[in-house]
Amino acid sequence: MSATSSDDQEMPLVAHLTELRNRILRCVIAVLIIFAGLFYFAQDIYALVAAPLRAYLPEGATMIATGVASPFLTPFKLTLVVALFLSMPVILQQIWGFIAPGLYQHEKRIAIPLLISSIFLFYGGMAFAYFVVFPIMFGFFASVTPEGVAMMTDIGQYLDFVLTLFFAFGVAFEIPVATFLLIWVGIVDVATLRKSRPYVVVGCFVVGMVLTPPDVFSQTLLAVPMWLLFESGLLFGSLVRKRSEHEVEPDDKPPAPLP
């Protein structure tokens, strides 16, 4: 019996593990297919990602490759990461297909918008980093370069740096989903989160200080959106909480239990 079956019969543990394996394989296949389609454009993809830094390099300066295999491995690594990011809808769809049979109908109606919004929020965080944070940050770094020092960044180090920021901003933009889930599940209530707002603001700046370079601009550009996203999650969580205090609708079917 498939895990997507609508009846309430129990599924053997082996069947659950088999389906989990199949869904993981589908995720891997999706990543490999996208990677195969993008690999030809690996150099162009790296040039696009490096554009915010190259725009602020001094005239005549270029990026450098200090490793023997870096000119090949760095674009290869970036293309693989891009393929992983682009396959997120497929990966989340497979996760949803695996856990959906264990949810009530009213839980499914909440979970689907959360999955969709989490995808767009993650992509939004990456876009915010690329179009807003990178130009300001690299412009600042270029302006404080000491006289007599050539600003020539290694392509491998640059990739590790920007991937860390992409991931940090992508995860940070998931705060509304996390806040909503905390309220919806009942781990914390809206009043408690509102009272904790000053600590949240301080925490946002601490996270911005840890995850971004040591300049006030990039730290603020991460901390302020995190706080605003927390407020939006608090707003939507309070609205849903008022509408339904863990009420189970009459047409809800209980999830199929594991043996």
C-alpha cells in the first residue's frame, strides 16, 4: 500500500522505509537532471555570481585562482549548489508526499501554503543578498582597502563566502514560517512572543553579527529584515490562532498510525 493511500490501514515499517528511499532517490535524480542541464553554463553561472564583486574591483584587477584545479572545481561546485537550490520545489514536494498521510485535513490546508511560502521566502532571501547586500558590502570592502594593496580575490574563497551568505539570508527569511509554526502548534502563544520582542530584536542583531562580515552595513541588512519577518509571522500566526484554537473539523480523518 502506498503512503498516499486515503484509507486508515496501518502501513508496515518496511513499506515506510521503502517509500522514503524512493522519494530520496527522486530528489537525487531531480538534482542530477538539473545539474546536467546547467553544467555547460557553469562558467557563465560563476561569472553571474561574481558580478557584484567584479563591479568594485580596481581597474585592471581580476579575480584569481590559487588552486591548480580551482578554475574547474569552483564553477562545478557552484553549479551543483544551484541545481540543489533549483530542485527545492521537487524536494519539498517529495517531503510533503511522505508526511501528508499523517496529517488531518485542516493541517494539510495549513501545511501546503507553508511549504509554498517557504520556497519563495528562501529564494527571496537569496535574491535580497545578491541584489541589495552584496553591492553595499563589496563597495564598502573596496573603499577600505589599504593603499598599495591590490584587491584580487581567490575564486574559491569568494564562492565559499557568498554561499554562506546565500544560505544565511535564505534561512533568515524563513522566520515567518518558523514563528507561525510555533504559534500554530502551541509551543508558545502570541502574548509571550510579543513580550519577548526586545530580546528578538537583540537576537536578530547578534545573528547578523555572527553570520555576516564584520561591518555594520551587512549586519543591519540581515538583522532588520529578520525582525520585520518575525513581526509578519507573528501577525499571521495570531490571525490563524484566533480563527481556530486547535479545532478538528467534522470531515477530518485521523492520520494513519505507524505500527
